[in-house]
Amino acid sequence: MLALRDHLLAAEVTLVVIEATSGYWKPFYYLLTEELNVILVNARQVKNLPGRKTDVSDAAWLAQLGAHGLVRASFVPPQPIRELRDLTRARTQMTRERGQIVQRLEKLLEDTGIKLAAVASDIMGVSGRAMLEALIDGEHDPQILAEMAKRKLRSKIPELTEARTGRFRDHHAFLTRLYLDQYDQLAGAIRQLDERIEEAMAPPFGPPSTCSTPSPASTRPQPK
């Protein structure tokens, strides 16, 4: 890529047209835009004639379109927005992975005959987490486990006692510990992302505190 940039500069190229293909264009675009006028175009808008195609013919076609001003540049967000996108997308992905871990844990408990999710809406809440930790530590008495319920969940102690009756062995304890550790790791990463996103959204990048719409009079053309 560095050699390509040096070659284009040596040839005194004034315009570079790049086709947006997957994510392959990004390193070239970001590097070349530092010193060259670069246009990123949508592949559909510059589709070549059907028939035999090669990368060379596509490149020549893009060059002709660019030379005659027949291509429209795609919008490429500025760096602060690109970075914010990376953060929010990473948070979305990790949140999805954290939910999948909860689903795996629920399935594991179902396999043991424990129906905790049928009584507690959130098995990773304070009560559910305390019961899971106790199970890992070897406590299998359903009544003792049910008594660990907190707040509103205490009204469901009889149901919890019945739901906690199962066959929870060392094998299940090992996997439960593994899932809980993965959950905690992702939860910590999500908290870090939340802090980073909040910093990225801070002024002057963040939205203004007030937003006013110009009056019709202010948008009228003024006499010269």
C-alpha cells in the first residue's frame, strides 16, 4: 500500500477511484486520503458491461468514469464517527454473546432437571446468582437454595424449592462456573465500552444541548 501511494504521487495522479468491496477498501482509502483526492464508489453504480471481466478492465473503467466526473462519491464518516461506530458495534456484539451465555446456562440447568428460569425471570439477578454460586459450592438442598431468594422473589419460595430439585453434579458445576466467568468477563468489557462511548459522545462531538429551527424569514434569499 505504501508503494502504491508513492507510485501514484510520483505519477502526479490527481484523482483515485476505489470500489467499495466488503471491508478491503478501508486501509487503502484511509492511507491514500492523507495525500490524494480519493473517491469511494458503490459497486452497483459503476457496474461494467456484462461479459468477460478482469480486475484490470474494472480499474480502467473506474478511471474513465472518474476522469469524466461520472461517479458519485459514497459517504465516508469522519474519524470520530467511525470510532464511535466501532465502539457501539463491539458493544452490540458482546451484549449478544452475553445473552447467548445465559441461554447456554439455562439449557444446562434444564438438563439437570432444575427449572430456575421458569420461576425467576432473570437467573443472573442477585437471587439467581446466589443460588448458582451455592450450587457450584456443593449446596444441593432445594429448601436452603430457595431461601436465598431476595426481595419480590421470596414470595415464590415454594415454587423455587420445587424448581431447584434436580441432579446437579460436578460436571454441571464445572460448566456453570465456566459460563459465569464468561458472563462476568463480557459484563466487564461492556462496562468499559459504556464508559468509552460516553467519552466519545462528550462535547464538542456530542449533540448540542439546544436545537433551533430557522424561521422562514431567515431562510429567504437576501437582496444583493
